[in-house]
Amino acid sequence: MQLLEYSFLRYAFWGSILAGIGCSLVGVLVVTLQIPFLGVAISHAAFAGAICGIVLGINPLWMAYLFCAIVTFIIGPLADKANFRPEISVGILFSLMLGLAFLFLANIPGAKTEALSLMWGSILTINRTQLLIMAITSLLVLLFLVFLFKQIKVVLFNRQVANSLGIPERFIYYTIIILCSLVITANMSSIGGLLIFSLLINPAASALQLCYTFSRVCIVAVVIGVGSCLLGLLLSYHWNLPTGAMIILVSSIIFMLSLIFSPKKGFLKKIFLLKESI
Amino acid sequence: MNYSTSEAVIVLDSVNVEYGYHQALHQVSLCVLANSCVTIAGPNGAGKTTLLASILGLCQIRTGLVKVLGRDLRDSPKFIRKHTGYVPQNVGIDPQIPLLVWDVISFGRLAHSSLFHNFSKKDKETIEEAAELVGIRHLLNRPFGYLSAGEQRKVALARVLAQQPKLLLLDEPLANLDLPAQAMLLELIDKIKSEKELTILLVSHDLTLLPKSCNQIVLMKKGRVILSASKEVALREDVLSNLYDCPVKVVPYKQRGAIFVEGKS
Ligand SMILES: Nc1ncnc2c1ncn2[C@@H]1O[C@H](COP(=O)(O)OP(=O)(O)OP(=O)(O)O)[C@@H](O)[C@H]1O
Ligand SMILES: [Mg+2]
């Protein structure tokens, strides 16, 4: 009995770390590229897709990928346009996806536990396969960042400048969107389809308050992301509360703290001030 | 076309560019010889930015031929972009962007490096030299997003210098610069042109402030090139009055001359 408890906690522990790494890194890319709305749309699409999969008796993961792909193909090229104002189309798509999710939810015969756990997330029940998928997606994001670090920076700076330098900015832009879908889908069952968006945005937004260089933002975001997940896991285990909700709570508190202590706002300036570090 | 294309760095032949229903360039033909410095002028919306974009293939070219550095744009856009430094008119940058000035200048080096490449010592020296030339060495470790508009322009200029291009496209490089910085920029243009055998194309609204080495003026109006000629021919009251549809006065001063609108009274 003790051993069993130990093993599932161990999975949850590694799951938290992987979710923290994958989500916060993708979050940094999506936030600095100023397309966080894409994260909203994709995460809700993944959620609707997974529930649709449950209703139809298909693997929820595959359906989630399918829905993500559809949304990516609609919004990706739209957001690509210079004069695109995302609010309206994302608003429509987002509520459509949520509506679909609830429609499917109502049609699930019998107990709705599986679907509900997709909504709130349950990192305590993840299995080996899920862990493996989370590891692979996080690794993909890491590799992408490490190998194309400089080129990604130009694309984040300005896509037209990147294009004028002959950098494959389209490839980088679409890879970011695709990685975003992969990470969201892989982590949905542990963090929760309705909550995962905050784990994407909060660590990145906090890190942006604290650091001035891209490499530091990435590192600090990962530390914050992993920290929120582990602390959330610990608190939820301790008080027997939903894990995903606790993770989001912790990461939101960290964001508020980073706003207060941001060197960009004048607090604690000396600690994070940059000297000769390029 | 009867240009000898060996000497020409840019050849545009009947280029048409459309944005949706709006035709931004009408049958534009232009020839720029190696080592020249060309100023493009014209009213707002005349198509100056679009002309620069078409040289790099950054906008959709409907019909017409674009040849840059001896290559056809359709065949070798990569080559052309690698050897052309482009400073866009205004780049709206999020102040929160986590990039230092050094990072932004280093982008210029990426034109010459393959993916997965690390900057060599020489790359880093080139970056610092470029910053030195523009006089922003002291800004290298500052976050880019919080610089003033003029400082950001200087960084953009250092970025294209770090690229060591054969052709420079500058879209309103004087905008947002203070008076000494404008003079510095004009001198810098003359200097790098003579030192590095560059061809320079710049868009400017201020025909009083031209680089000394400027030897060709291109006047654009409503998507057409209406004149491409020397300073003496282009900077005349009748020509400019016609270009801007209002009376323009040219007052001779030393070798240059001050140009201003006289008012419609
Ligand atoms: N992306 C775009 N979509 C639609 N129309 C465009 C686009 N870019 C430019 N235009 C139109 O094309 C015309 C030429 O634009 P361009 O930017 O080349 O002018 P410009 O000469 O650079 O003007 P300015 O002096 O104001 O910079 C303008 O009428 C403009 O409205
Ligand atoms: Mg313009």
C-alpha cells in the first residue's frame, strides 16, 4: 500500500516538472510573439476535442489533436496577417469550442468522471504513457529553442525584419503554434483543459516582469512553472483539493508577486539589474 | 530594356504591386547603378515603402521584373536578402520584449550564418564596430524596448551595418533623430558609401537634408515613378510643386538649398 502511494506520487512529481517545463516555455514564445489568444483558442479546442472523443468512444487524445489542428489552420493564417485583430474571431471560436464541449458533455452516457477530470485535471492519476508524451513534447520544445535560439529571437522581435534577413520566419511561426497545440494536448489531462491556459501564460508573464533577456525569461519562466506545479501538487495533496486548481492558484499568486517586485516598476531593482551579461 | 545590367545593382522593369484592390505600384521601372546613393521622395502613400519592399520581395509582385545585385528576385531571394540591409520605416516593438540592444544588432549577422550557428569572435567584433560607428556603444547592454524612438532608429542602423551588406535600403532614416544625429547619419552614409562600396537607397521627406554623395533623386507620386534624375534636375521649384501639388520654394544655400512649402495663399 505504501509502495503504491509512493509510485503514483512519483509519477505526479515528474508530471509536474514536465508540465512546468513544457507549458512555461511555450508560454514564453506565445506571449512574446503577442499571440496569447491563440493559446486560449487552442486549449479550448483541445478540451472540446477530448470530450468529443469520449462521447464517440475514440481516444480523446487523437480527437484533441484533430480539433487543435482545425483551430490552428483557421487562426494561424489569420493571425499571420499584419492587420489582424484577434478579439472577434477568437471570441467566436472560443465560445464555440466551449459550447461544443458542453454539448458533448451532456451526451456522455453514464458517469462523467473521465470528462470532468479532463476539465479540472488530475495529475495524481497520470500513467506512464501520459508521462512519456509529456516528456516528448517538452523535449521537442527544448530542442526547438536550443537549436533555433537566435532565429527565434528575430521572429519575436519583428517578423518582417526576420523575413528581410532571409530567416525562415514562417516556419518558425508555425512551429511555435504547432508546439503550442502539442504541449496543451499532452498536458490537458493532468492540469485540466480549462486551466491549462493560465499555466501557459502566468509563468511567462511573471518572468517578463522580472528579466530583460530572452534566455533569462526562459529560465525564470521554467523555474516559476515547475515551482507552481510542485507547490500546487504538494498543497493539493496536503489539503485534498483539486491539483490543477491549486497549480493555477499558486502561479497566479507568483504573477502578482512578480508585478509587485518587478524591477521594471522600480522595486528590488538592484537584485535583477543587468550588468555585463550577454 | 537597354540598361547595361552588369553595372546596375537594382533593375525594376514595369513592376506592378497590388494590395487587395489598391494598386500601390504602377508599371514602375527604375535603374540604380553600383555605388550610387539614391533618395526617393514623394507624398505620403506614393508607394515609397512598397518600392523598397518589392526590391526584397517582401510584397506580392503581380507582374514585372526585379533584378537585384545581378540576380532575378524570383530565382534567388535568399541571396538578395543576405546582401541587402533593410531598415523598415517604423517597427512597432513591445517595450516588454526581452531583448538587449546587443541582441538586436546581432540579428544583422544572422543573414550570413546558417541555422544552428554560433557567433564567432569576428561576428562579435563586427557587432561592436557597428555600434561604435553609430555612436551607441554605451547602449549595448540596455533593454531595446525601453529606448527612445531615435535610439531605436540608431540601433536599426547598426543592425544593418553589422550585416555588412552590398545594398542598403533605408526607409526614412532621419525620422525621430535629433539635429546632430541627423547630421551624423548623413555623414555616416557618405562615409560608409565611400569606404565599403555600398549602394544606398533611402526614402526621405526632407529634401534639404540629403547625403552629399546622393547622386540620384527618384520622385514618386500615386504609385508611379514620375522622375529619376540628378539633384539639379529634380530639386527645382516647378518639379517639386507638381510633385506635391502645392507651391514649393527652393532657396539656394551653399551648395544645397532649403526647400519648403510656400503656402497656398
Ligand atoms: N499592407 C497593405 N495593405 C493595403 N494597402 C497598403 C498596404 N501597405 C500599403 N498600402 C497602401 O499602398 C499605398 C502605398 O503605401 P506605401 O507604404 O508604399 O506609401 P509611402 O510612400 O511609403 O508613404 P509614407 O510616406 O506615408 O510612408 C498606400 O496608399 C497604402 O495605403
Ligand atoms: Mg513609407
